[in-house]
Amino acid sequence: MNLNITGHHVEVTPAIREYITGKLDRVIRHFDNVTSIGVIISVEKLKQKAEVTLHVRGKDIYVESDDSDLYAAIDSMADKLDRQVIKYKQKNQEHHHDALKHQVAES
């Protein structure tokens, strides 16, 4: 898995990098087929923004979140990403089970 963290108008300190990595580990634990993750954190006046693009086989999942606190924006982004990954995983599993049911019925 390739992790790329960049900052626009903000320096990506080791503490921020470690915090983001810890939050994304929870997401990766749910889903093993992650090929790469791109995280962009930015600051615009009073708005802190965190966005992530998660590349999995066959799909890219994009999530963004903004807040007045950077760590709160990262938390919100991780929660949204976690929900979307679980939804994608369930949709994939249901699709796979439907294909197996059709194969058994035809036999």
C-alpha cells in the first residue's frame, strides 16, 4: 500500500503524519485490497480541510471534511471513509454471493 500525505499552506509534521496513519489503519483493517491512499490537508483562513482518495481494485473512494480544527477534520474524514469502505465491501460481497447463487441454481 502506498500512502501519500501532502499539505497545502500547512506543514505536515511527524505528529500529523502519525495521527493520519493511525486513523487510516482502522480503515485498512476493514478492507485489504487498498492499493494506494492520497491524503491532502489544507488551511484556508479559518477552515481546516482534510481530503482523501482511496484507490481499491475497480474503484476510487473520495472523501473530504472541513472543520475549524485540523484534528477534528481528520477524525470526521476517517469516519466518513470508514463508512464508505464498509458500504463498498458489503456491496461487493452481496454481488459475489448473488453470482454464486445463480451458478448453483443452474447446475
